[in-house]
Amino acid sequence: MPSERQCPDCDESLERMQLNESHGQPSIVSTEGGLASRLLSGSLTPVPYVCPECRRTLLYAEE
């Protein structure tokens, strides 16, 4: 996994952010299992990254 993530739109370095969980736990839902079941089991966490240039926001599943 690259140490620095790049925006796929403008090639700027993405900034790692934190999810605001003050209004409840964020959730990812899937009916297929696989990655979503690992996220829901707690083995992976959705982590947002934001591009400071174009404001694109991407969620990555990280351990």
C-alpha cells in the first residue's frame, strides 16, 4: 500500500481525515459479504481521505 495517497482526478496528495461519529456509527452495507463483512466485523475501518485541491473525498478500508 502506498505511504502517500494521490487524488485520481488531479494527482494532489490526499489528506487523511477522521469520521465524525457524534451522531452514531458510520456504516457500510452489503448483501454480498466479502469486504463489507470484514468492515462490519471490525477488522477493517473506513477512513476518509480528502483532496485539498478539488475536494474529492475517498473512503479507504484500513486495518
